Amino acid sequence: MSEPIAANVVDVRAQLHSLSAALRQVDHLDADARQRLAELVEELSIAMGSDSSDKAIHLSESAARLMRALQENHEGGALEAGRKRLQKLIVSAETEAPVLTGIAERLIRVLSDIGI
């Protein structure tokens, strides 16, 4: 049973790392927002190295989907729905994955700062 989780952790970490690089190149965000988001996504990827709980994986996958939607410049409704999903996961994962939820909360704050 630990093998699928380990593979999933590796996959999610790789996806987050890739997204961090991609976010640095997005032209529909200002330079400060790109930098802050990319750094937080990279921080999330690194933090997953020490937390492979189901809730941590689910939280990180949700953050990755939201950042992918932002990177692809999806409509505001899709981004808002993704942000709300992530906020719900933050509440449910807070005790099991406190470091990851802290990073995700900072990600939400940056999104709020840019109007999402």
C-alpha cells in the first residue's frame, strides 16, 4: 500500500516543481505575483517530502490544479471554485498536515491579493 502513495507523492512533487517554473513565465500576472506564487508552490513541493499523508497529498493536488488553472489563464469562476475547494481542504487537513496547510493558506492570501 505504501508504494502507490510514494509514487503519488513523487508525482505531485514533480508536478508542483514544474508548475513553479511555469508560473515564473506567466505573462498575465505581474512580476511580484509570479515570484510569490512560484516560491510558494516550490515550498509546497519541498514540504511534501516530509509529509505523505493522504490529506497532504489531496491538499497538494488541489493546490496544483488551482495553480495550473491560473497558469493557463482560466476564467475567474473556475479559479474561484478551485480556491474555495483549496480553502475547504485547508480546514480539513489542518491538524494532519499543519506545514502544508500553512503554505496553502499563504497561497490563498497571494491569490486574494491579486483578486482571485
